[in-house]
Amino acid sequence: MASKSVLTPQAEDFPRWYQDVVAKAEMADNGPVRGTMVIRPYGYAIWERMQAEMDARIKEAGAQNAYFPLFIPESYFHREAEHVEGFSPELAVVTHAGGAQLAEPIVVRPTSETVIGEFMAKWIQSYRDLPLLLNQWSNVVRWELRPRLFLRSSEFLWQEGHTAHATYDDAAAYAKRIHLEVYNDFLVNVLAAPTYLGIKPPSERFAGAINTMTAEGIMRDGKALQMATSHELGQNFARAFDVYYQSEAGQAELCFTTSWGASTRLVGGLIMLHGDDNGLVVPPRLAPIQVVVLAVRDEPDVNEACEKVATALKAAGVRVAVDHGRGSFGRRITDWEIKGVPLRVEVGPRDLAEGRVTIVRRDDAQKSAVALDAVAAIAPGLLESVQAAMFESARRRLEESTHDVTTIHEALDVAQTGFARLAWSAVGDEGEALLRTEAVTVRCLLRPDGSIPVSDTEAGLHCIVAKSY
Amino acid sequence: MASKSVLTPQAEDFPRWYQDVVAKAEMADNGPVRGTMVIRPYGYAIWERMQAEMDARIKEAGAQNAYFPLFIPESYFHREAEHVEGFSPELAVVTHAGGAQLAEPIVVRPTSETVIGEFMAKWIQSYRDLPLLLNQWSNVVRWELRPRLFLRSSEFLWQEGHTAHATYDDAAAYAKRIHLEVYNDFLVNVLAAPTYLGIKPPSERFAGAINTMTAEGIMRDGKALQMATSHELGQNFARAFDVYYQSEAGQAELCFTTSWGASTRLVGGLIMLHGDDNGLVVPPRLAPIQVVVLAVRDEPDVNEACEKVATALKAAGVRVAVDHGRGSFGRRITDWEIKGVPLRVEVGPRDLAEGRVTIVRRDDAQKSAVALDAVAAIAPGLLESVQAAMFESARRRLEESTHDVTTIHEALDVAQTGFARLAWSAVGDEGEALLRTEAVTVRCLLRPDGSIPVSDTEAGLHCIVAKSY
């Protein structure tokens, strides 16, 4: 393929392949301030689709969107001890505004537990106000010394959910519901991303959380990527921000809170989970463009046939782009492959004479000749086949890259190229320290049947050990 | 009505009425950092509806969404002389990040012409890349000394469109298209907001623009609010950021750019344009909740009937909330009136026995008895009647508050309570200076037939003079 020369092959240099795809698929550019990024229209269209799919699931789970300020007084961060310790090294600080030095420095939000805690305290009076279920779509800033587009950027876009509950059980159940019904449902059914669902070991929890659930996906190079996290915050932030409610019995009681987030990092995950040497491969349910109709040559009857096919596809509810035949056909194919559009419909003068077009799948390059009039009827089912095949293929890679081992040294070995699974009891603090010397971490703890544990102290837990982004 | 005691009457103290509505309708709160705001779920749901409606129109006009960084190097602002002069007093500046002092201070974007100019220069090679039509939904920061929720906040949410074109004519035509097909269409058909469409006098232009189009609406207190603006930037930013393209003839040519924006200020406009002494009045096409179904009492058969009505309304495409009968009926009516929900369906045990419910319009308080089974069939048409009546009533207020005058002194007099219209040639620099001594400004210049002039130098122009937010 022509595209072989366009992108660095994955096997040759995976990080460079990633950079090439981000640039050539016109996903993003580096911003002028170190670590910031410009998300280009195609990359942003993918993010908008992620937002729409997650937002619908968040609303279905009963949370309401709101918006809290970008600027947070620095003093707020000092109210929760672990939180300030965890975030201090990453904060960007505004010291001047409106032409004058500020009396108190202002932090550009790295996450919003603190400021939202302040308002939860104001809005919650009685048990009738609970649960309070909020979500916010916003930008956040965490200063990055080794930035990487989408994966680690000083500014990124995300949603952060924040909820308050009357009881520990209710908070834990809601965090788990979000993890399964919002994140995992989105990952499995839209992003075609199988993951290990589990909890973080205490050393890897969110700063201020008592429990952090994660979804760990496997990238094409065998490294893990944390796709989304859901935190039980216990009463830590409620205590720091006086989030009390009056119980039915008339007592003042401290709330239990949760927070949960997923970010533009998922775009990086999409690239590395499904991408190949020809570029991005976007699952059909996510794709902003599901089908591209390509004119082989720029001729009136070919273009007309393309428009006709596109109109029929749109009427069938398919997201379509038309590429009229300007410029080299091969080059245009390469460009659409790099962008990972799931199906390509090629319309040429010769095929047209026979009333046929060619449909090419991006995931497995299979071609089929189809009657011009049948494209719109065939495409929706074919898109669903691609979606299913992509999930199945990613699931197989996850399974084949996971190896059961019994010792920490075996785990270290396996983690050079994939995921090691072993007994959590075989790791311990010393084991974690040893893993870290080779940039390997415990990605998550899970039960032998794959379900999510309630706590890291449960007996018989397994853990997944890997290198990660 | 009970609500009379809840809100300060408009006639008594309009600014306090505004504050009361924002608080009691649970629209927003002041943030902890001066001038910032917390947009609460109901206020945010209204903003989301505004976003959805404007975003669809922006995409229809061919622009694509993208995302540019929050942080801009301070030096960028110095490249366009008028721009830096206009924005310097309002900038928030990051001087520390990642635990260290920064070599160059970073500005938190007040608007993105500069950083987007930088990337336009990178992405545009030839005339084939033009026009480049971009839009961004984001937060921006302009330090406010006298902040007011939604109307003037140090951080606000908005969309900012940025486009580059090969010719002056193409840029001017596109800016006008956006102004009419995105903003005015949204204002008229969704927000039910009649405005004066015109251009700003040179003294009131956006910093760096050669022409600024505006839409000036009238608030209930007779003051003007600028609802959206569209700027022709000429070649000012293209020159500052080297945005060149290669013409068909192979020459390097400077682009012409535009920018255009509308913000959460529109939520303030919504409140002050349609609100009354009972609270907010939301036009049905905008309303996140178009119909609230109220149980008069918390009884099983009443609640069941409410759910039945709500289900039928949802099936008819109506956005519905159900209020089961907990707490005082009068108090609940007051709360829904404050929130401005266009239609209220009251379901009581007595009506129910007769198979009837009562529908109450928020805009004119008209009540009608309707068969339970007929609600879903009647509501969509009734909502459209409310929408039309709200626009007509706002249009009449705009017309009745506008008075034609001939001298600047008459204009000053009229502008104490409404809009003065007079010949632009009767104003001049001295006239503008005189108006400003009483906080009155020229809101826009327009042609005698109400259409938008191309330039402030056109002969025979009128102008609208008013106090403003």
C-alpha cells in the first residue's frame, strides 16, 4: 500500500507511529505553550461523538450537567491533605489579573472536587436533597513535563462527575453504576474496547479517594491505558468542605461523595487500541464519518452517482462524506485509510456502467462488489459487522497478551510486552517497588471471576501488572 | 400570586429582581473567585439548549468545531496593536506552573484570534484550503471589576468562530451569513428575541476589527443588550500572524479573516427580555422543560394520571417534567413559574373524576380545561402559540420603546428609559462623547429600511442610542 511510506510502521517505532497518525490523520497539533494541544476538526469530531455517547449515558444514570469555575482559590487545595499533596506539583497558578497582583493566588483547576465540595455544602440541607448527582464537561490543567498529544497534555478536556450521598453504600453503588453503565457500556459498545475492570491498589488511588475503580485497556504495543476512573471519596472531601445533611431523625450527618472522569485521553486510546500500519481504525458506532463515498475519477456521471449513494445512505441514518475525484485516487484512498473511516464505497466509470460499486472495509480490507442501489440497504448491517469484528479482535488481543504467572519476577518479564496476571498477595509493597524500578505498575485488582472487588483487602484477589501510558 | 412576595418587583428595583430570579430559579451562584460563576443545572440546561440550536446552525453554515488551547503566550497579544490595547486591562496571567516560575508569562485566553491566527498560518497553503471555517466552544476569561452573573463574569462560556478567506468580499459575505443565518435565526426563531441588526460605530468595534455587526435586544427596563457580534477583521490578524495563501496565479496573498461569538450572556438576555414579576419566562423552543405535569395532591391515581400524560407528551416529542404532589400546591406552582416553564398541566382528583386537566400558559396565565387524553395532541400546537406570542410581545415592546428623534439631547432624554433612533450624521464624535457622560452609547448603525450597512461611511444611516448592559 502507498500508505506504508506515509506512516512509520508500528513494529519499527510505536511512539513515532502514534505521532505520525496524530499528524497525518489531522487529529491534533502541539500548542504554543508547552504541553497544550490544538484539537483539529477531525480529532474534535471524534471527541464530540465520545461526548454525545457518554453524556446520554450520564443523563440516563440521573446526573445533571452544571458548570463550576476554572479558577479555584489556592487555599481550597490545602483543606484535604492527600489531595494537595497529590496535585501540588501539577498546578498552574494565576498571580496577576486585571492589571494587578492578586491578594491570593488562584489555581487553574486540575479537577474540581474542592470547589464543588464548597457548593454541595451550600445546596444540601436535608436527606431530601440527596443524592445530589452532578456532572461537568470542561477543560482542566495539570502541568506535564513529558507531554504527549491526547495521552498527557497540560490542558485536556474531560467530564468530571461529582455526587453526594447519605450513606457509604449508596455512594459505592452509584460509583459502580457509573463505572459499569456509563464507562464500560461506552467502552464495549461504542469504542469496541475490552478492558480489565478492577480497583486500583492503594498506592495508585486518586489523591483523596478511599477506592478507585478503573478500566484498563491494552494498546497495540502491549502497554496498558487507563480509560476511565470512578472514585469513592468516602467522607474525606465532605469533611474538608462541611458537606452535611439533616437526616430524617433530625441529626446533622456527613455526606459520602464520589467523583468519576473520562477525558480526551480516550482519543489516544482509540488510536493505539485499533490503529494499524495504515492509520486509524475508528469503530463504526463512534465514527463521525462512517462511510466515505469516493469518486474514482472526477466525471459528472460518477459524481452524480456518488451523491445519489450518499443521499440514500444519509436517509438510512448513516454518517457520510463524499470525496469527488480530484487528485490521485491512490492518494485519496491512503488519506481516508489514515483517518480510519470504517467503510469506503468506490464509484468508478467502469463499475457504474455495470450498475455496481465496490465496498471496502477498513478493518480487514475485504472488498465486495455491490449493486449501486443496494448500498444503503447493506451499509448499516455491514457497519455493525465491522463494529462486532473490531471488538472481537481487540478482545482476542487482550486475552492473548495476558499471561498468568505466579511470581513478581515472571510478572516483570511478561510486562515487557503484555499483561501479567497473578495473585495480589504475591505482590506486596516490596513487589510494587520492584516493578516500579522497571516502570511497571499494578494496573488493577480484580476477582478471579473478573468482577470488581469492593476493597483491596478481599481475599483471593488477582492483579494485572503492565507498563502503561 | 404567592410569588409576588418571593421576587422583588421589576418596577421597584430591576437589578434586584434580576438577582432574585437568578437565585430563585436556581440558575447560577457567584463563584469563590471574584467575578466567576457557578452555573447550576437548570441554568446549564438552558445553555445546553442554546448550544445545541446554535451549533446546528453553525455546522449548517459549513464551519467545523475544533479546540485551541486555554493558554496563550503573552507575546502573541503584542502582535496586533489594537488587540493588545483593547484586552490588556482584562487579562489573567499565569506566572507559575509545575512548581516553578515560567520564563514567559502565559495569558488565559480572553478570545482566541491570536492563537488561531498562528495555526491558520500553518494549515493554509493554497487557495484550495480556503475558506477555512472553524468554530470553538470554550471558556474565556476577562477580568471584571463589576461582575454580574451571566451578564459580566470574569469567566464565561461561549462559541467563537474564526474563518479565513481569499478575498475581502468572501470574508464580509460569510460574516454576514453567520450574523443572519446563525445568530439572527436563533434569536428570532428560538429565543423569541427581536433585535436591531446593524454595525457598531468605529468607537465600539472589537479590538482589531475593521467592522463589527451586532444584534441589540431590548430588556424589560429599556436598556440594550448586545446578544451576539460578528467581526470582519480585514487583514489585521492575517498580517500579524502571517496567514498567507498561494493564489491560483501562484502569488503569495494575505488572507482576510472573520470572528464571531455568542456567550452565556444570552442567558442573562433571556431573563431580562422575557422575565416578569413571577420570574423567568422561557420560550418553548428553547425550554429544557416545555411542560411540567403537576399533581395537585400526592395520591396514587393522580400520580398515575400524571405519568400517563407525561408519557404521551414525551411520545409527541415534548420535553416534560413531572411534579408529584409533595409539599404545598401553591408553593410548587410558584417554583415552576419562577423557572418559566411554558406550560403547566395541573392534574387534581376532582378534574380527574371528570377526565379533565387544566393547562396554564406561563406567558399570559391563560387557563383551559382539556380532556386528559387530548393533552398530548394539544400541547405541541399550544407551545408554538406561546412561542409566537412571546416573539410578538417582545417585538411590540421593542417598537414601542424606540422613539425617533432629531437631536443628541432628545436622544439622551429618550435613552433614560428606551431606545432613541436618529440620523447617524447628527451624532459625531462630540455627540458620542456627550452620550457617554450619561453612560449612553450608540448601540448600532443601520439603514433606514432596517438592513445592515456595509460600512459606517454609507450615506443616510440611522443609529440606535441607548443605555446598555
